[in-house]
Amino acid sequence: MIRSQAASLFLSRSLVIAALLAGPSASGIESTPIPARPAEGVWKHDWSKGAVFYEIFVRSFRDSDGDGIGDLQGLIEKLDYLNDGNPETTTDLGVDALWLMPVFESPSYHGYDTLDYEQIERDYGTNQDFLVLTEECRKRGIRVILDLVLNHSAGPQENPPSPGHPWFVESAASVNSPRRDWYVWSDVDLGWKQPWNIYTGAKTWHFMNGAYYYGVFWSGMPDLNYMNPAVRENAKRLASLWLDRGASGFRLDATRYLIETSGGAGQADTPETHAFLKEFAGYVRQARPDATIVAENWTETRNIAPYYGSTETIPEGDEIPMNFNFPLAEEIINGVNGGDSGGIARKLDEMSRLYPKGVNDAPFLTNHDGTRVATRLAGNTARLKNAASVLLTMPGAPFIYYGEEVGLLNGNGGGDENKRSPMPWNNGPGGGFTSGTPWFAFSSGRETANVATQTGDVDSLLSRYRALIRARKSSPALTRGGIELLSSLSSPARLLVFIRSYQGERVLVAHNVTDGFASAGPLNIAVSSFERLFADSSVSDPSGPSGSILVSLPPRTTGIWRLKN
């Protein structure tokens, strides 16, 4: 067995190559399991249950100084658009929390390769600006969670030139470096492919200074070694630092890939990853019980469910309290696009069987890694309203990607920058985003897909988002309640119909996802009258006697009613 001279204490992921002893057929790295630790404390973050989150790419949101790059001061200027702190007004969007994509010092435009986890990216401002932001958010009742990229740091890059994070520079310098085991090194290329495509995927072992380091995404993002206790403790230290600076939690990037033990199946969803996440979540619960964590586990429902952990000791799960629901997002968009709600209903049914009871789901439509929903739905306003209506009536805490509320399209190219183009505040030369030249071109269609144009139009997509969020906040059942499906799990299904209920309140929700008139019923609902919380102007209240209710909806419309007994 070959191992780093500095690896005697950390036998799991550094130069401990079982293949060198076992011969060509072996491909794994020896693993010393992370010991199970008792759950620390309980979550006390009721604010996150049913909250509406808003994902922001700071670089593209609002530029305050004319350099063409969005910044924290620009975000502060637009807080009243997001939530003005007055529940009586109707001109703000009404979101409860912001998820800021990476805001730490980085060599890239996107920030998912961190150079300094303790400093705000200089393009965005200063640490003091972040303190001001969180204070201004607090005044308005807005929480802020930060993208915390734990899986990897910045590594060596040519464009722009960067040697990588100082931890990595030190780790790569020598096998005797005190930080050698902060990353994953091997004397040989183990030949592992990226786990999402093990047959034709890119390589994950990268040569440098006579050895190979592991970077599951690419050579510029070397994986940190979470089998090393020092690295785990450092992650907790960083979490504590930003919680103390005003953050209310974190979005964790690429959590499926935190700890790998062998090629293929051993590169994702390992028991060691789950053990570390429980340890990390326990620390956050103890440090700030009112904080929350949401994780990116881009996989199928059956693989997402275990990331909540056990609800026996921690009611919301002893691992990650919120997980993005990628499968549901796909079903919503496909269902709205195809005029068939059956897939949405089947996914909700699957979740009810596989997810632990009482956990807080994180539904969304698209995010910074996917094609924007307006592009996927071909800019069709009726379908975009449909998708928004379904999202904002789902259980859990829905996430909106900036610009979705005005129908922001992808840019004209194929790169990820086109999914992250500047926010169109108006249709002027700088789009209300900047007084200078924007860092990236605006997407097409901003003549109408902008905040100023849609603000005065009661039938606009933006007005619909505002109205739906107000309706959601007016009902404990819509924010905190469970869901009872009334529509068919079979396809094709024209209507998606369900009841949301919480502490005696029941709310009937119906969506017509087709281009034609559709009805459902008779539905066995005990009710004496209906209180309209939200409905399109062409929608009539349900009809029929109690226990035999008929719901009829015009094309692409929604009705939401509180049931009175």
C-alpha cells in the first residue's frame, strides 16, 4: 500500500490506494467510517416552513456603481421590490428569504470555486456591505441564506490565471505539507469518471507535481477531504462565522459528492457523506437553531429522501431539513407544457410514500443550472402563469429564480452565462440594471419581460406572482399544510386538484393545465360554502351539494378556495 507520509492519521481518502495491493481489479480507496454522533438540539426555524425563497445571482441583479456588475449595494436598493416589510402593500413581491448564489472571493464569474471563504467577492462589495444587507433585510422581515460550496475549493486555472485556494496551493506543494490531506491525492490515476456519466464522463483525477488530485467537476475545482477531521471542523467554523455575520442558513452545493470511497457508485450518496451531513447539521442546529439548510441533491426522489435523515429524534430530520425537489420541478414543467397533470400527481404521491413525514420540501421550477422556465415554455404567458400557480400552491418552501416572475428568457448562447443574464428592471438602455455596460448581454424579450412594464398590468405574470404569494401567506394551510390529492394519477389528466389542510383549515386548489375547458367531479368534499382566496377572473366557484362537488375551469386557469363547514 502506498500512502502519503502525512496521511498516517487520515487513512481514508489521501494516498491510500487499495488498488496497488490488490492488483488491477481493485479500484477503491480505503475508508475509515465517520463515527455516528448524537444529534445536537432541534431546529427552531418555523419561519422557513412554507416560506417563499428568492434565488439571486448578485452579479446580474442590480449594479449600484455603474461598472456593469451587480453588487450588494444594488441588491439593497431593490429590497423593497422583494419585500417592503409592510404586509398591507401589494407592490412588492412578498418573498420571505433570499438565497444568494456564491458571494465569496472567487476567480470566476459564477463563484462556485472559492478562493477565500471569509471575504465577500470584491466585485460585489465588502464584508461590511454584507452586514448592512442583512440588517436592511431584518428590518423588512427577510432572511438571507448563503451558497456554501463545501465539496471543493478553487484550484489551478488558466482563465483567469489563478493558482487556486491557498489551502490547495499548500496541499499541492509537498507530500509533507500540513494540508496535504485537506484534499484527495493519489500516486496513480485511478481512472474514475464523473459519477453522473461513468461510461463516457470526464476524468476526475488530475495530474500535478508528480501526483493526482481528485476533482469531480474539473481540475479547477479540487475536492476537499471530509474524511479529515480538520476539514470537517473548518467547515463548521466557516458556518459559524457567517451565521454570526447575519446569515440565516446555507444552501449546500453538490452534497451528493462530498465523500467518495471508490469509483462509480462510491462517488455519490455514500454513507460517509450522510454521516458528515448529520454532523454538520447538528453543529448548525446547536449554533443557531433558527437557521436552516437546503441541499442540492440532483437525483431521483428515492435518492433525495434519505438526505432528510431520521425524524425520530429531530422532527424535520436529523440530516438536511430542506432538499431541492428536482424531480417535481421536471414534472411541473412537463405537465404544464404537455397539458397533462398526471405526472405531477404521481410525483406528489411518490413523495408522500418515500419522504419522511413532516419534512420541509423545497419545490422550484428552474434554477441557475437549468434552462429558464420561460424558455422551456416558449415564452407562453398562459403556461408561465400555470407553472407559477402550481409551484406556489405546493407544500414546503417554494424557490423562485430571479427574473422568473417577469418571464426572463435564456440568453442567445448555450453557455451557463445565458441562464444568468442581467435582471431587466425596465426597457431602457441599461435595463435599470446598470448605468454602464452590463457584464453580460440582456436576454431578448425584455421590452415586455421587465418589472416596470408589468407592474402596472393586473394581468401580467409579475402581478400573478404577487397575488399568489399574498394568497399563500393568507392561509396557514397553504403555507404549512399537508396535501390530499383528489385528481387522477393516470394520464392524461386535465386538472390537478388537491386539498391543503392545517389545524382545521382546509383549502381546495384546482389547476387546469390544458388549453381547453376542463372539469373534475363529483368530488367527495364536505363543505357548506367557498371563500375565494385566489382565482382567475373567468373562474366560477365550485358547484354541487356537499359531498358531490364539481370544479370547472377555463383553459390555463387556477382557483383556490377556503372550505367553510
